[in-house]
Amino acid sequence: MGRDINNNGSCLDPGENDGAFDCNDNVASVNSAAVEICTNLIDNDCDGLPTLLDPECAEVVDADGDGYCLSGQDLNGDGDCLDNGEPGANVDCDDTQPTANPGAFENCTDTIDNDCDGDIDMLDSACTGEADEDNDGFCPIGRDLNDDGDCLDDGESLGEGDCNDQNASVNPDIAEVCTDGVDNDCDGFPDFRDLDCADLADSDGDGFCPLGIDLNDDGNCAGPNESDGSAQDCNDADQLVYPTALEICTDAVDQDCDGEPSLGDPDCAGYLDSDGDEYCAVGRDLNLNGNCLDPGEFGLAGDCDDSSDQVNPATAEGCFDSLDNDCDGSVDARDSDCFQYADFDRDGYCEFGRDLNGDADCTDASEQTGDMDAAPNDGTICLALPSTVPTTRTTTRTAWSISTMGDRTRPRQRRGRVLPARHRPQ
């Protein structure tokens, strides 16, 4: 970092560390004080820009792609005018306009010096002609109403004129062709600059146009199968809006172009409390406004079935309704809250009830019979007396915690447990 002013091989002396730097210390012609050389591919001035993108080389680049540079003509189509025979007098007078170059014909209505002769529109001799040289019904000064080959008759010089009287496919009555580089309809705007072609242009560069999808990444949707209507950009001024975009549920914008913005989009259903139980799929509706978009709501324990207000993380497990009421991933007897109705040892009996259909639980209709498994973990012992299940147990029993059938761990011994009403046999 710095410049060796006294040529002693270092940049440590006073005034030498002035911000100048060398981006390639093996090449003497490369440093931050050097002039960019436009005939090589080296970043001579260390500004980080490749030769043809460096502003210092703008004159040798065909920026608008019309075959001409400010310093000559691009004869081989490589985007610059550096090759043999290319620098010369045949230069572009406006390298931002593809319709302006020495080989173009003057367009009489676009306020551009198209042919680079110094005269614009009606000041150019090409725009003062009274004859219809290309026989398309238009002269540079107007329209040939009586088809006599000129525009000298009454009223003929009052209308729109031909902007290129050397090309019969160019006049005010012609429809704009969006891909030929020509201002076909003489409105001053060629191709996708023309409003007639705006729906086929990908103006925001997101790969979609108002009438299609840009399959070949050429910036428009005029190619084969690109404008078949299967995918359309609903806002071609916003790069984040297109048919395959991810819908953002919090900004009232229709990102994926399905006609339904934010909470109206099915993709955002998880943010709604559809069943009114204060829970959404993605969190909890703390302020009871019907969604979980507000601060602190998203990310809390969510509803696992937003079509039922009997299911949410705050609801107790029902044990007999085939629903995961408390959203813990376990249903009925498979839930640790309902272990009394599980037949752990597969002897046909649960702690409360008898498994009549062999599905390893006693939650089905008529299975809460009053029978009791005296040893829920011992398949050789089935019934305990009395056969009527008490509401208060005075004998010592073992409580079990299960996460899946057959997987259980032994907790502490408990006495005299009063069963909740929902767990009592019906």
C-alpha cells in the first residue's frame, strides 16, 4: 500500500503511504496511478474494472450493440473496435442509441440524429422528400393519399411522414416488430422501447414479462413458447414480484402473482386462526385479531389442526376422540396424558378397561368396561378386584409415562390419585 516516491524499494517514508496502491506488483505498468490501456485485458489503473468495462475505454466499446463505437466500426461483432481496420472515421455519434450510427437512415420523428450527419429529424434532407421512394404510401413529409407517388397534393403533407423512405416495412401504419432493431411504426421507439412491445419485455430482470417467461435469458419474452400465457409477471417494475416468487405474508403485496396478496393467499393460511381458538399453525394470536402476524406471535407453539377449535397446544388430550387435542404428536391412548387406556403388555386389558378389538388400547366404544389390569406391565396378570373402577384409588399402583406404545419409563409411586373427570369411564 502506498507509492515509492524516492525509489528506495519501499513505501515507508513520509508522504509515501498516501492511499495509492499496486494491484499487481509484478507488472510495472499496473498501479493506481497508471492510465488504463484499452488494447489489453489488464486492469492497468487498479480500479477493479476489466478493460472493456472501464470508463476510460468507452470509446473502443460498442455499448449499444449497433456495430459502431465512438472510435470506429466493430467489423467482427466482438463488441469492440480494437481489431485491424476497425478504428477510423466511421464512428458512432451516440453509443447509447442503437438506432443512431453512420449506417442508419434518419428517422424523422424521434429527435435523434440517426444517420450521424449532424442534422436531426426534419432538418435532415432525408426527411424533406416529397416523393414516396419505397412505395409504401408515405413520404418523409406526409402521406400519399392518392397513390401518385408523391405527397404534393392538398392535405398530403399534414399527416405523419415516413421515418425511413428506403424501407417499405417502415411507416406509421406498420405494426412494431419487437425483435428487429427497427422503429417499424415510426413512433421514435424501436423494439422493446416501444410501448407496443412492453408486455414482451422483462423490464425488472426477474425472468418474467407481463405476457410470459424469458426462457433464454435474453431480456424479453418474444422467443418460442415464451409468451404462451402460462406465466405472467403482474408487476414488471418490481424484481421481487413474479409467478414463482415466495409470497410474503406481511406486506400486502402479491409476490407470486396469483391474485391473492398476503393473508388472502392460500400460501399464508398458516398465519390465520381459522377456527377461532387463538392459535395459528405458526404461532398464537395473542391480541385476538384473527392472525399471528403481530410482534411476539410468530414462532410460539402453533395449532396442529386449524379446522377444529378442540385442537391446539392449550387443550387437554381427550383420550377418546381420535384427535391430537394438545398438539404434542400423540393421539388418545398413545398420549402420556391417557396412559390408563393403553394395553402395554398386550394381555387384552388396560389399567382402566378391556381391549375388545385388539388395537392395544381401551379407547373404543364399550371398552371402558370397568375391568382393570392389576399389573399393566405383566401380561400374565389381567384382572383386579373390584371390577368396578373407583374414582379414588387407595391402593398403591405404578404410573407410566409413554411416548409410543410399548416405550415407557417408571416414575415415582403415587397413592390416592383422583382421576380427572375426562379420564373416568363412561
